Amino acid sequence: MATAEVVVANGSGGADTKAAFKEIYSKLKEEMLKDPAFEFTDESLQWIDRMVDYNVLGGKCNRGLSVIDSYKILKGVDVLSKEETFLACTLGWCIEWLQAYFLVLDDIMDNSQTRRGQPCWFRVPQVGLIAVNDGIILRNHISRILQHHFKGKPYYVDLIDLFNEVEFKTASGQLLDLITTHEGEKDLTKYNLTVHRRIVQYKTAYYSFYLPVACALLLAGENLDNFGDVKNILVEMGTYFQVQDDYLDCFGDPEFIGKIGTDIEDYKCSWLVVQALERADENQKRILFENYGKSDPACVAKVKDLYKELKLEEVFHEYERESYNKLIADIEAQPSKAVQTVLKSFLHKIYKRDK
């Protein structure tokens, strides 16, 4: 299951926010290149400079921008102080660094060709498997950034714990995805709703949806132990987001989405194939087993025809409606109006999206 590009910046981060965010990236990268803990050579400095730009930049930065927007809502202000802006942007960039670390290694594991419209980092000439070490360096940059700017803050240990826990959950979700979809013979009998849900929750939802809000809550002086319900709501939202992504991979308009879906060819544990397996009779299952995971367009067409025959578009729209209603009810049960606003801004950004 490809990690979806997330579109959750609450209020999409105004132009000023984006400009401030970009400016702080340059400062953080500069600090990494001047880190006194290592005696850099000119060659290693040039390598890290290029590697960080290549992998950390290039996305929409929605996860990172969400920290700033969520923090503003929690504080009840439209404008943050210079210090608050810097700290929120820095945590936002730590999430973007984390994403870069995951993607560099993910692309090697998946043997992917391109990422964000350019060759995967390990495909770049002279990089190859040095990319594994680069991934490790990207992860270590996060610890260096947090230590440099947050050591001494009352929530410093909580931040370290948060990033460690989210990384562990994501890596464990990735393992489940790999051994379910890649190991040995292709076996559709391994695919079911429970497996799909677990992969999605751990591989995508925690770091894409929960982490930005958790960072904002810590900045606002809150104790994360008091926000278990908020974590659950955001993980549910992340699950809903990935189900949308699986649906759009097959039924979305490639011209509009900007990519051609390949979940069927790639034998992905997609929500659609799981739903199809639950609903198919023996004949229909045979069609799935014979055609799923094959790159021949005729095989792909047979799978898509079966999805239509099983009315999976209707099944998805019903799921979307039910998920939205449940999420709204859960959000409105939250005692804090500011927290409700943060959660609703995430939800309204993704509800009924078509790309």
C-alpha cells in the first residue's frame, strides 16, 4: 500500500505561514551542516546538503504545516509570536524529516522507480545503497534538531517519546505490509479487513494524522495522556483517508489525481480487494485469484469489472457516509471547542476529496 500524500493542513497554511515555514527549513539544514558532533569533509557536507534537499523538500508539506495551524487554533490566536512560530515550524519540519526517512527506505524495499516526480533517491547515479545510511542520517537529524531547540522545555521528554513511539508504530505497520504483500508466493487468502485496517493504522495514520496534532498539543502545554480520544479519532481519520486513497486508485480520474493507479497490478492489500473477497462468490473469487497482481491490462480490466459487478463504488460511498457521521459525533463529544475545531478542520479537508 503506497503511503498516501496527505492533504490535511488545517486552513491549508496561508502564504505567510508557508513562507515562514520554508525560511526555517534553511536555518535547520544549516545547523545540521554545522553540527559540531562530527568533523565534516567538504565532500560529506555537499552530499548531506544535496541529500536533505532532495528528500525532505518536494512534497506539499501538509503534515508540517498542520502543526502550525493546529497550534494557532489551540491557542485561539491568528498570529503566533516569533518564538512560537519558530518552534511550531521546527516540529513541523521534524515530521517532514521523518517522512523523508520513511520514504527513502520504503522506496528501496518496494524497488520503486520514482517519487514526487523524480527518481527515487537510491536510483540517483552514485547513490545506490548509500541511501540506507542516508535514511539513518535523516532520522538522526530529528534527534539533533529536537535536542538543539527543545532541550530544557518541560515537554522535551514527551516530544522524544512521541517521535519514538510513532516511528515504532510506523515501522511495525511497514513490516506487516511487507510480509503480507511481498513475502513468498502471492496469497490473497492473507487479505482481510482486519489486516488492511491494521496496516493502514500503523503505517500511515499515526504519523500522518496523530503526530502533527500531538506536537501542537505539547507546544500548547497539554498532557497527551488526557487526549486518548483525540488520538483514536485521528487514527480513524487516517484510516478513512487511506480507504479513500485505495478507492481513488481504481475509480479516480488519473488526469485529475495526477497519477495512474497501480494497486491491482502491484498486488496491494487494498480496501477494494478486501471488500471484493468478502462479497465474491466462488466464481468471482476465481477471477480475482487469476487476475489480481498481474500487469497485463486485460487482467486489470477483469478485476475492475468485477469491482463494478460487486457495486464497490456504492459500498465505498456508504462507508464514507458512515465514517463521516461517526467522526463528527466523536469530535462533537470532545469537551474542548478548540480541539473540536482542529479535528473538524482536518476532516473537512479530506471529506469527499477526489484527488
